[in-house]
Amino acid sequence: MKAQKRFAVSAALTVAMVVTTAQAFWGNNEANPLLTTYADIATANYTDALNDAKTLQTSLKGFTNNPTSASMANAKATWLNARESYGTTEAFRLSNGPIDAEEGWHAEAYGAPEGQLNAWPLDENMIDYTTDAKGNTTSGNIIDTTGMFNPGGEKPTTVNVSTITSDALAALNENGGDANVATGYHAIEFLLWGQDQDYSNFMKDGVTNGALVAGQRTVVDYTTAKNADRRKQYLNAASALIVSDLEAMVAAWADGDDTNYKAALLGNNSDSSKNIDEKTALSQIFSGLGVFIKSELANERIAVAVLTPSEEDEHSCFSDNTHRDITQNYQGFKNLIFGTYNGVDFGAAPIDVMKDKSTLMALIKSADTKVNQMNALAQTSRHFDHQIRPNDSQAKQIKKLKNELRSIGDQMIYVSRANGIDLTVDDVTDGEETKL
């Protein structure tokens, strides 16, 4: 699989600031309510993601201690549930926050773990056996190597995998290249579901048959099959790493800590040198939301897959959960512009002071309809990998969804302007997005 593109928004966007009605509306005596809403949603969302990850970790321990068809099904169910809450957190990316900051004190303090949590697509051949285009079983992966493992790629370093630990997997993740993914949700997904690929011809349903059939790894891989115990080690090590990374995110956004990132974003960190200028914070957030919905979700996660078309470019290609990834990523974006989370109003929202939001609301309403249709078909008729086939009527709708999400990204220019921040199209578009 090709490497994921991950984007970063500079901590020093140049913006031309003007006195607007938004400034008068919100006042200047305390933390900007927009930042408070944003930070409080982050606190709630990452807490939910951590709790769901802990449930996943527990279910994987139960499965590996007693691998049965029932415990495997439970592990899959908890993975799917964990993806729901994590999916909405993706909207916090690309805003120079702790999840993926490339520089600053918070990058060092929290480790910027996004690439360790959610990197994709991955080269599954590095993790465990696969079936190649000729029907042969591959080898030379982490699980069947008992000793030093070289991941290959550009300037790789070898890692001792005699025992598969969290540290070993972290050392291997993206070691030698972005496709060398060894950690995170998708590594676990592959180990639970196995492949869902049709190698000889994308249009020929030949390896995993059926429009509603995902990967079909059996429990035998964890009982009597060769390397069963190492697969168990891998699942537990990978889930422990997810929990650890999300614990760092919860710490970054925790209430009552005047030394963490949330305090710095709201301008009340006890170390004033860590505090983030209000206008800089807002410009990074608005720009990050625009880049996420336009360049990441619409372009990298939808357009690349639908226009290829290729299961290889699906977000959750092993479990066929891509429709939920798209839905929750989109919902995360909406949470932050509407100031809500799980149906709860968290206060001030970026769209509150927009004088004319008719275009944005029309785009969102239309996109909502297409997302709902994609979900309904994925649950009752055919998964996302079948919906994107050129001869499927739904492919046109998904292309339209992609275009609407890109337009919504451009609308962030007007959302930000209503809140006193001037952005350009370049600010809400990643210059390195895949050109289609």
C-alpha cells in the first residue's frame, strides 16, 4: 500500500487581523469562548476514546487468553466501537495541537502520536502472512521472525522482535518508510480480520467473496496455527501502545492542570512562555479544520480510493469499516464548528457570529444526505469497496460527497473571517495533497 500523507499546519500562520463584530460579541476579558468550547470538546472526546481503547485492550486480553470464535467476535466488536470515538478526534489534527505537532514544547511533551495511532495505508506483509497475487503465502514478517527484524525501505534500522513488545513495535513503526506501519488501530484490524483484497483484478471478487464480506481470518490463527502465540503478543502490545498514547492526549486536555496544553491554549498555563496567543490559536484551528475536511478527508481518504478505484486506499480495508471512518471524521469536523459533542451543546461555536451561513449549511445538509446513504448501503447492500466501483451508481454520489467536503473546507475562510481571522484558500489546502 502506498504511504499515507500526513499534513502539519505551521505554528506561525501569517494573518491580517481586523477588529470585527465577533471580537465585540465574545469580549476580551477571559479566554475566548471559542477556544474554551474547542478545548472542552477535546477533553470529552479524547476521554471517550481512551475509555473505549481500554475496553478494546481488555477484550483483546480476554481473546488472547482464551481464543474462541466468540471471544474473537467480541474483540472485533470492541475494535469497531473504539473506532467510533477515535474517529471524531481526527478533527483535532493539523492545528499544531498535541496529537500531531511537529515542533514546540507540546510536541516533545506528548509525543505527537497520530502516526503511531492511526497511520494508514499499511503494508500488511510487514506484520503477518498474506496471500499474494499468485495465491502464495508470504513470509519474512514481524510475526514469523524470531530475532532481529529489518523492515526494509529507506535507511531502515533492525529491531529485536524475539518478544513482540510495545517498544519493539514503536521502534518499527514507519521505520524505513511511511508504509511500514507496525502500530495502531489498523495493525490490530489486520490481525483480527486479515485481508479483504482481490489481487488479480479489482473488479473480480475473487479472494474475499461478497459485497458485504470483510476479511475472514479464522480463530485457528490464534490456536493451532504456526506463530499463534506471537500474534497474541502483537495484539496485546499494540493495544497497550494505543492506550498509552491516548492517555497522553487525555493528559494534554485534562481540566485542572495548569501545566498542560489545554491551559496553554486558554492562556492560563502557569508557565506563561507556553501560552498560545489567542489569534494564533484560532488561525491554526480554523486552518486545520479546513485542511482536514478538504485535503485529508475529502481528498486523501475518499477521492484517492474512489478515483483509483482501489481497496488498497480504503481507510479500514480489512474490516470494511471505511464508511464509519468517513462518517465519524466528518462528524468530528461538525462537532467543532457547531460547538457540540454527542448531542450536548458545549457553548460558543464558530458559526454563531456568521451573518450569512446559507452556503455552508446547504453544503452540510447535502453532504449529510450522502453520508447517510453511504452508511445505509454499507449496512444493507454493499460495503464502501463495492460502492466505489466505476459501474456502481453510488460511485457518482461519493464523488459528489468528495466535492462538497472540499467546498466545505473552502467555506472555513468565511467562518474564520466572521471570527476575526483572515485566511486564504492556501491556508485551508495542503500543498502536498495527492494530485488527482
